[in-house]
Amino acid sequence: MSVTSKETLIALVELGGLEADGLQAFEAVASIGDWEVARVAFLGLKQGRLKTAQEVLKTLPGPDRRAYGQRFNAVKTALEAACERERERLDQSAPVIKMLGEDLSVPGAHLGFGRRHPLTQTSEELIDIFGRMGFELARGPEIEDTFHNFEALNIPGDHPAREPLDNFYLSPKSLLRSQTSTVQIRVMEATQPPIRVVALGRVYRPDAVDATHSFMFHQIEGLYVDRGVTMANLKSTLRQFAKSYLGQDVTVRFRPSFFPFTEPSVEVDMMWDSSGRWVEMGGAGMVDPNVLRSVGYDPDEVSGFAFGLGIERLCMRRHGIDDIRPFYQNDVRFLSQF
């Protein structure tokens, strides 16, 4: 075959040098790390020397491309064979293989598996229980406007619950939500009855931190609106929930109370332990007619109940924990028990 172009002769010589360098590099590898460096340098798909040599083919005169292409293929075959040969040699070498200075035969350090936080586990179980009772999951923003946090929930402008000392205001018209009841308003604004939802998330109140209080905690809110919903439906729902989560032997009581957004309202308590101590589980009641009107519902046509339960307290009762603070202290000794 005749090769007349000077640039083609130079390119062929460079191919020969590439082959010699590659074979020498692969023969010199002493570890998987060395082998990988040589493989990338000569056979790398983006910046390998063989890839660069392949691009030369496009620059050569048409009559010379056949000769260069044949030589290029031979070099490529030789380097790929050397690469594979050295990899097999390394795989079959001494049992102690060192990669980047690390002895891969040494047993590795035990890495413990992570797990979900107990409050996350509790939240997921509550969603599952209420899901089996026909409640869908709804979510809402943690930064709320005063309309959804107060006005729509029948809390007037002069109500003590709106005091700056009792809320985390971000501006005159926005704050960190103080209750998940805000979500029920957003759901009712966008949906016509019947509605059966639970909303779960963090709420914020500037409470002093103690064994049963925190400035940030979790609630699960329930809402059921339809024709003919009664207090009996509310009580049976919460009793069934308590038995499902806390056990068939749990004792629950309902005490008359007052909330601006429910009428009548009740406090829901659970027997904490065999000592006879009662602890509040949450608040509940029939949705106030003013709340129904604020979202465009006719209280003469539909009724509903709502409840808000403290997730931390439910988890504490379930696992016999008497202090809320360990949930937020990230102590592995505590968290690893769940």
C-alpha cells in the first residue's frame, strides 16, 4: 500500500509511539489504582490518547485514511488486550490487594444502620390507622397568614390567643402556625363535602420547655364534614383510634371545654398509667357554624367534627416516656431504642 502524505507518515509514527507507551504503562501497573490510571489515560472515552489518535483520521487526505485506519485498529486491539490481561493478573494476584494504600483484606468497620425517628414512626402509624378509618392525608404550610390561623377559625381580633406573646409572628399578617387546624380551612375552601381528612405536621407556640411542653411540637388534625355528623361520631372515632394505637385496655375520657372553632368542645384525656394519672391527648368538638360559613358551607345542610391530637404525647404514652425533651436532643442512646 502506498503512503505518500508526509502528515500521514508522521501520524503513523505517533501511533507506534502510542502503542509502545500504552503497553509499557499496563505492564508496569502494581495495583488496581495504577491499572485504572493507565486505562483512563490510554483507553478513556473522553480524553484517552487512543481517542485523540482516532480524531486524527478526520484530518488526513482521503487516499491515506485506509492505511491509518488499519494501523489504528491494530494499536487499539493491542492496548485493549494488554488492559484486560493486566486486570486478570491483578485479580488473581496475592489475596492482600492494596488500592490507594488501603488493605482490602482487613475487615471493615461496622456501620450501624440508621432508622426513622420515633416521632416519624408514630406519624406514619397514625396516618395508617386513620387511613383504614377512611381519612385521607392533607398537608398545609407551616408559615400561615392570620386569616387561616385565626379569622377563619372564629378567633376574633381581640382574642387572647392572638397575642404576640403567644405566637411566633413573622409580620403583622403572617406567623408560624400555632395549630394544624389551619389545614382544615384550606381543605374546606377547596373541597365540597363530604370531607374526611387528617393533617399532620409541626406547630409552634412560645411555651416554656418542660417535661410535657415544647415551643415546637407535632399535631395530627382530623376533620369530618358531611350531612348528619354528630358528637357520637366524634367520640366513637377517637375511642376506636385510641384502642388501635394504644391498645384495647386504654381508658379515654371526654371533658367539656371551649375552643373558638368548635361548639360544643371537649378535651380528650387518656389514662397515663396504673397510678390513675390522666394526661391530655388533645382537643376536639363539633365544627362551629361560623367556621363552616367562613368557607362557604351552609351549617343548616352539613355538620362536622374536628380534633387535634399531640403526636409527642401519644408516642410517650405508647412507649412509657415521661419527658418530651429527649425527642429533640439527638441522643443516640435514646433514639436507638425505637
